[in-house]
Amino acid sequence: MKRAEAIFWPALLCAALLLAWQLATLHTPVVPSPVRVLRGFGELVRKRILLSYIASSLWRVAKGYLAAVCLGIPAGAALGYHPALRQSANFTIQMLRPISPLAWMPMAVVWFGVGDATPVFLIFIGAFFPILLWTAEGVRNVPNVLVLAGRNFCSSNVAVIFRVMIPAAFPKILTGLRAALGIAWIVVVAAEMIAVDSGLGYLIIDSRNAGQRYDLVIAGMLLIGAIGLTLDLGLQSAERTKFLSWGFSHEPAD
Amino acid sequence: MSTAPTPSCPKLRVSDLCLTFERDGKRESILEHIDLSIGAGEFVCIVGPSGCGKSTLLHVLGGFLPPTSGAIEIDNEPVRGPDPRRIFVFQESAVFPWLTVAGNIGFGLSALPRKEREERIQHYIGLVGLEGFERAFPRELSGGMKQRLEVARALAVNPDVLYMDEPFAGLDFITRMTMRKELLRIWHRERKTVVLVTHDIDEAVQLGDRVLVLSSRPAHIHCELEIGMPHPRDVSAPEYIAMRTRILDELGVERGV
């Protein structure tokens, strides 16, 4: 019974919102109704641009995000490991971190021009800081006995970092990875509105500019939400693997 | 069964070891003029009043803390830091929670060829009685099983010396007795040099060839006692009781409760 309820109430809320939306848009020509959005969605599918737009957005996120992971985890581990390094870098990091990735846009266009590299760079900026800071936090809090045991068995400090510190910090790192992926997905849409001519962000801005197709705008928005949710659920499921589940306390699924 | 080591060729030799800490700008002496020598294959227990620095001494021997002065030598070679030839078994569980039982035991064996590593893992899983739990993660194990896993991980790299820091302190009475028996069984088979720190006098008298009694802080070696009883030791034998009483007296503990 519990499971049925877990589906029923969220579904009811969605249905109620859709109905309210349908009713609210009965007499206005500008804001499209859910039915028109659905038809617009069908049109996008028929034109065969949807999959390629999704693919280009995902591909940009993959590149920027991977770069952030590859740099953010080692750099974060170094910060977590060396108190002196952490102290020296802290001011700079805390200064750069609150700058919205989108504020980098003009400089990114100067450096990388109009094209794929600009959104990829912005995604990198957005994803880098949460990964860096959560990794540093995780590594800093690795229990001392594990570090000592690692030093006892490993022959080098590098081995201790990669074989003990990073795995031990991984539950925290994963929290950073989830936050970073959410930001990356937000940033890609915004970046695609300016620098490129493909992707879901471009779909939204182009639908508006070329004929005020707000049905396509909203279809694009909902699609972005759905894909963002899927990405997060993917990373969230990693928390339940045995390799990681020791680091998370699980409430019964809600 | 245990034989006294020949003192002429010690495995571990500590001479005039001192350790001071800087605390709130004051120098505080923790270990003072420690001299000891331990033979290869010998089982030595270190007891002392709580907070006396016995665990710190073990950390210094293990290479985790550099001494302020004095020398530690193993096989006539100075100790400069932790080394896989000397494995430390910690009081709190230090097994790696992200690795399985097999993964933990194999942690120090990454240099071995795959087949040999598998065999070694299997051997030590059998030795500590964790068969069937190869793929279990530490959080699925009881406290006693985790401690056996840590001992297996230590033994798997075939160290010459085991440093054990109150390894069974967190376990219940019955598990602790079982673990002591297991440790002796393994020690008889593998003949490692063992230095075990404990606050439990019974544990020291049950396990050690020799017991070192430390003074309260700053710690120095108050006295050394040769146990000289073969294993298994009868905890109700008069000589056992006498040894136990002797250590209590040396520690200055009142006999009446």
C-alpha cells in the first residue's frame, strides 16, 4: 500500500498543476496550454532535431564536467592533505567561487571564440568549485587511523593519497559531484543561449526568436528538467553501491 | 612452548629513547630514557597506568612519530618511518570500509602476481576464520570479525614485527578471550615478533613471554618480568595469580576493591 501511495500523491500533484495550467491558459493566446506544449513536443520529435540537440548539450556537459573532475579531485585532495596549501589558497578560492559561471561569458568568448569551447569552459568553471571544496573537505576529515594504516602499507605518499585518502573521502566527493552536475546542467542551457547554434538552450532561445513559439520554449524547459532529474538520480544511485554505501546513512526510500 | 630469546641478537633495539611534546609553549616529557631489546619471535607485552604514554611509545616504535632523541633499530637498521615489514594493528578498527574482506587483506599485496595474491588472501582468510566472508564489507562484520580482519591484513604482507595497540580493547569479554587464543595460535604458527600494548594485566600475563611495566608519565621502564609459563596458561594456576599480583604491585594498584 505504501508503494502505491508513494506514486499516487506525486502523480496527483502533477495532474492538479497540469489542470490548473490548462484552465489558466484557456483564454490567452500567448502562453501555451499543456496540450499545445505536447503538440509542440511532437513537432520537435518529428523534425528529428530533438535527439541531436540533447546529444550536443550532454556532450558539452560531459567535456566540461570531466575536466572539472580530473582537475578538481586531485587539487581538492592536495588542499585537504596540506594545511599550509589550504591556508594559502583559501582566500583565492573563496573569492572566485561566488562569481557566477555566466559572468565569465564575455571573457570566455574572447579566449575561446564562439563555438563549443565557450560553454564547455563555463561548465568547467561551474562544476570545478563544488568538486574541489567537497574533495578537500572529505580528505581533511579522513580518520587518522586509516591514514596511518595507509602509510604503514604503502611505500609513497602518492599511493596513500590515491589508495586511502580519496577512497575514504569518496562519500563527500560524491556529494560534490552531484552538486557539480546540477550546476553544470544549469550552466549549459544558459551558455547555449549565447555562444552556439545547437543544444537545448539554443532550442529555447531560437524558438522564441524565430516566431515566438512559446509551446516549444516550454517543451524545451520541461525536457531540461527531466534530463536534469535523470542525471541526478544516476549519481544518487551510486550512493547505494556497496563500495560507497558505508559512507551514507540511508533513510527508507522516500 | 615459548622459549626465551637469545639476548645477543635482538630483533628490535631501543636505546635511550626520549620524547617530548610542545604543549601551550611548555615542553612536556612523555617518554624518558627508554632502553629495551626484543628478540626475534618474542612476544612482549607493555603495560602501564592509563595515560602513561605506552601507546605513544608503540607509535614511536612503529615509525609514526619521530623520537626527540635516542635510537630505534630493527636488525641493526635505524627506523625512519612506517614500513610494510612492521605492521601496526590499531585500537580502533582501521580496516578500510570501502574494500571487501578480500580487498582489505590484499591491500598490501598489490605488487604480487594475481595468482599468488589470491592464494595469500585465501590463506589468511582461513587462518583467521573468515571463510565465507570474502566478499563482505567491514560494516557487515561484527567487532571481533573486524579485528580478525585487521590481523589478517597485517599478517598477509608477511611482516617481521607486529605492533598491537590494545587490539582487543573494544571487544566484549568472551570475544576478547577467543581473540587472544587465536592470536597465540597464529603466533605459534608464524613466529612473528609481537609487541602488544595493553592496559589489561590479564591479557599481558596470558600472552607475553615478557611483560614490560611502564611508570606513569613521563614513562620509563619501571620493571621487566619474564613470564616463563608455557601455553596454554591456566588462569587459576598459583604461578599465574602470583605473576598477576606482582604486576599489580609493581603498578602500585591496591589489592582490595
